[in-house]
Amino acid sequence: MNKALLSLAIGGFGIGLTEFVIMGILPDVAQAFNITIPEAGHFISAYALGVVVGAPILTGFGSKWPANKVLLFLMLWFTVFNTLSAFATDYNSFMVVRFLAGLPHGAFFGIGAVVAGKLSKKGKEAQGIAIMFSGLSLANLLGVPLGTYLGKNYSWDVSFLMVGIVGVFAVLSVKFWMPLLKQPEETNFMSEFKIFKRLELWLIILLTTIGTGGFFAWYSYIAPLITEVAKYSDHIVTYAMILAGLGMVIGNFIGAKLTEKFSPLTTVTLVLSAMAICLVINTFLASDQVFVLVMTFVIGAVSFSISTPIQMLIISSAKGAENLGSSLNQSAFNVGNASGAYFAGLPIAMGYGYTSADWVGAAMAGTGVLIAFLIYTLRRRQSKNTKKHLVE
């Protein structure tokens, strides 16, 4: 494997670990701070908000610097504030530090996706981006279960110390393996915001926000789903996270292969449709101890098949401002993280049970499919107008 792509994967591993490990130890964090599980879900939202805010701002500040230096800075920031997460003493301090820890996430994946595409062979850009996202999926297979185990058997803060250690390796790998990338051409960053005039870009951002929120509606409450609905003991949550992670690893590369066979938009539409169906099925099977684990694997695989095609979709739509567009998609992904966790928490707080989160997730993924059809319609209309002008 290209060492530069491997360095991006290691960074992705650290980001995936910090983003998802809290979902496995959510009850433990809630107990440590003497709050409810839905209130602990606010920490997930705080991190996601940091991603949303940080993606355009840090991408903008880094627009005049070579990408390798920007990626190094982002990983340093990531390491510092994720390590500090382990030393939070109450609800407010943890909220603040999780917000700060989330700031470099979107810019790293956004810039990293563009770099991964450029470092890949022509026609293999999807595989290059998939390698970067493989770190994120491997985090769910290996890092998150280990972090969940440590958090449940020792202390929740050990999980975040683990994130800090991974961050150090990420910093070193970017420093020594990422090639010196040429200085970007002198551009006015504000001029890149012209891409916001493109309706298709807004629709893709909306699709990412709502559609991927379906996954987070399910995954944010996977721990209580396993223990309260399926009636497993706490230690089974670790194995469930491994199954979800294995599904994500496989799904990540399936998504890349589908993108090479079909268009990114077609792949995204297929994946979101499958996600909605799987989440509805899960509401009926979650109480069965065998089927809930089977569906944990399946939903993980289906959901992560969207990573590469949706990133390629927005990069192609943001021509002239690829880094900004790519980073904004990560912001949208994490608005989906926050909104999925929040909206799924509402019926749970109202007493409808933890399977209600899956109904919310299915509705969000289904709405994403509808938005995809709007993009199809827009493209068809634009194509007809272009042909008409050429004839004239």
C-alpha cells in the first residue's frame, strides 16, 4: 500500500475511534457524570458540531499551505484535544473539549479525500479514497470494541487516552510518509464560496445530512439496544461493536467497487434505499438475540458503503473548490451524526423504547433517497438545457 495513503488511513482510524467509541460507552459516561443516556447523547452532538464549524474554517486557513503541512497541523490539534477529553471532570467541561476535538475532523477527511484521489492511479480514485476511509471502518472493527472494553472494564477516560496514543502515531505517519505536495496556486478563498450558487451542491449536502443521519440514529443507541431490547449482558456490546465494525470494513470497499461500476449518485441511492429497509427490519428483529447481531453486521456493511461514493459525488460537484466542497460534506455527515442522535433520542425520552430510534433512522435514510431523485431530476433538466443551447 502507498505509505501516504496509509498515513491517511491511520488518521482516519483515530478519527473513527474518537467519533464512535463514545457510543459503546454512552451508559458509562452518563453514569460517571450522573446524567441520563439521552443527555449523554449531547456529547455526540457537541463533537459533530465541532466538525461542522471546523471544516470550512480550517480548510480556509489551510488553503494557502501545502496539503501535507495542513494535514499534519490537523492531526496535532486532534491529538491534543482528544487527549484532554480524558481529563474532563463534569458535563460542561466534557462538552467543551468534545467540541474542540471535533474541529479538525472535517478538514482532515475533506482535504485527505482530495489528496487520496490525486495520489491514486487514474481510474482508481475510488479505491484511494476507500483506503483512507478504511481507517475509519477499521476503527469500528478493532479500535472501538477495544475502547469499549477498556471503558466498561476500567474507566471511560481510558478510551480517550487510547485515542490520544493513536493520534501520536497519526502525526508521525503524516510527518514522515506524506510526500511534499506542491504549494497551491494563489487563490482567494472567499471566491471559492461561489460553489454555493450551485443548487446541486446544496442538495448533496442535504442528502448527506439527512440520509447518513439514518445510520447515526441506529448506531448512537446500539449499546442500550443490545442490553435493554435484546437482553444481552454488558460485555456482549463489545462483540456487537466488532460485528458492526467488520460490516463497515467490508461495506467500505463494496461501496468503492459499486462506484466504479455505477455512478456515485446511483450507488448512493441504492445504499440509502437498502439502509432504510434494513432499519425497518431491525425494529422487528432487535428483540431476538441471534437476529439482532446479524442485523448489526448487515446495517454496518450497508451504511458504510456510502462513504466513498458520497465523497466522490460532492468532489465532482465542487469543481474549482474541491477541498472546500469535500470538507463541507464531512460537516454535513456530522450534522447527520448530531441530528440522528438527537432525533432518535426524542422518542426514546418519550418512552417509546430503543427500537424507535430505528424507525427514525429509516425515515431519514428514506428522505435521502427522495433527495437523490431530486438530484437526478435536476441533472436531467440541466442536460436538456445544455443540448437545447448547443442546437441553437
